[in-house]
Amino acid sequence: MDHQDRKTVPATIFGWIIGILWIIPFIGIIMSSIRPSAEIADAGGS
Amino acid sequence: MKKQWRHSTLWFIAPALLPVILFLVFPVISGLYISFFDNSGTFVGLENYTATLTDARVINLKQIPGYPPYGALIHNLVWVLFHLPLTIILGLGFALLLKRTMGMTVVRTMIFLGMVVPMVVGGILVRFLFSKNSGLIPHLFKALDIQGLNVNWIAHPQTALVALIATSVWLWVGYAMVVYIAGLTTIPTVFYDVAAIEGSSRTQTLRWITLPMLKNSTGVIVLMTIIWELKLFDLVYASTGGGPGNSTNVMALEMYLTAFKFNDPGKGMAIAVILTLMTLIPISFSVRQTLNPQSES
């Protein structure tokens, strides 16, 4: 493993973690769209 | 000859000029005119403006340093105060990080996705994300055993504005990242080569090469972000509608509510004029910079 790889691997892992965290709410939209409305009707409630 | 040139020029610009006059200049002047009249059509001078600026819904300094509502105008300023630095720091951080990430195009697209989503959808997402029953964020704090934040964020004045600002950052940071990525590609690699030969650390390289060379990109991001924060409407309207207890209200929403819900178009237009003047401040800096690019350097 050369010097460049040692920098790239952690950056890649960290970058992908952030990317996946960033789209979690969008995944939530997709998952909500395939579930019955009664299950998600409480969203926004107290 | 000169007169003929002017005549033909007018005909050429007329197709573009007419819609601008009809749909932009006329409504602006009309709005300004309405702002000097009350509901019965009586001229009241600056009364709508003084009523707006003394209204607790617009400026409510008594609540500071407590929790919101601080008033719509102060909420806009709070938005700028927190949203702007977070956008710049995260945008620059992501741009620098993703420079050396494998599969960076995919990750950039993931982060930029927020910009593609309509703000109304963003507003609905806030309701889902911060709901106590089904929301990710309260469940996260529950897992961390922080029960004080395991609540329905948008139902409490203490947390609603924070939830909206956080969502706004999440949606908007993709723009800052893309502008910074474009800016980073314009920096000649020879600067970094020289820095490496001179034994410069990564922090020094960032401080003395990257950041100064990204000055123009930062300027664009600051301007666009401030304008976006000041004219913010749909995110708040779709998520909280300005509540609870007016604690997330912003100027654009207050303008809408005053003009169309409280049926006071004069005061609504006064709020619109104040909001326009606020937005013109950063725009004037941008126009000056565009017209005279040497003035900043």
C-alpha cells in the first residue's frame, strides 16, 4: 500500500458513510411510499 | 443614423422587455403603492411599515435570550447566522473530502440530491424526520439516552426552528459543495507541487493556497445562500406553517399570512417591501463586484 492509497482508503470510507447518511431520509420516502398510510399517519403528530 | 439605431434596438428588446414590465416592474410598483394604503383604501403613509416593525410577530426582542418566537425578521437573521456558516464549512469539507474518494461521482450525487428535491417535499420530510413516533432524529437521541431531545421537534418552540435550519442545511449544502468542487478544479496543481516541495503541512496548504483561491466561490455561495435564506417560504409553510406559536415564522411566510389569511394586503405589501430591501443589500454587493471585479482584490 503506497502513500496515496493510505490517504484514499479512509477518505473513501468516510465519504461513502456521509453519502449514505445523507440519503437516509430519501430512502425513508421510498419506504413510506410502499407502506399502508395508517402506518405513517402519525408523522407530524405529537 | 443614431436615432434609427435606437429605434431598431427598441424593437429588438421589446419582446423581452414587455413581459419584464408587465410581470415584474408593474407588480413591484403596484405592491409599493398598495403598501401605503389600508384595507378601506385610505392613504396611511408609512403606517403599515411602522405597524410591521413594531409587531411582535415580526420583531419580538422580549423573548431573547429565551426560546422562540423571536419574530419573523429575527428568525430570518437567526437562519442566516447558523445556516450560512454550516453551509460553507460542510460544503467545503465535502468538496475537499470527495476529491480523493473512490466513486466520488455517486457520493456527490447523493449529497446533491437535496437540491433537486422540491422544498415542499423537504417540508414534508421535516415532519417525518423529527416526529417522535416515526422520526429518525428523536429515535437517535432515544438510543443515546438523551430523553430531552426524544420529542416531536416541530411541536415545540424550543426545537422547531433548529429542526428546520438543520433540514435546510441538509438540502442546501449540495449546492455549496458543487460550487466548491468547481472552484477546486480551477486551482493550478503547480501551487500544491510547490507547497509540497517547500514542506508545507496540509493545514498550511489549505490556509494559504486553497482558501484564498476559493475566495470567488465563497463569495457566490455566501450571496446565494443569504438570498435563499431571506426568501425562504415553502420549507416552513409545508412543515410547520410558521408554528408552533409563531416560533418558526419567517418574513416571506408572514407576508403571505398577513396579505391572504389575515386579509391585510397593505401590511402584507409593506412586509414584502422590507423583505425586498433586505434582499437587495447582498445583491448590491454582488452587482458591484460584477461591474467592478477589481474592487475586491
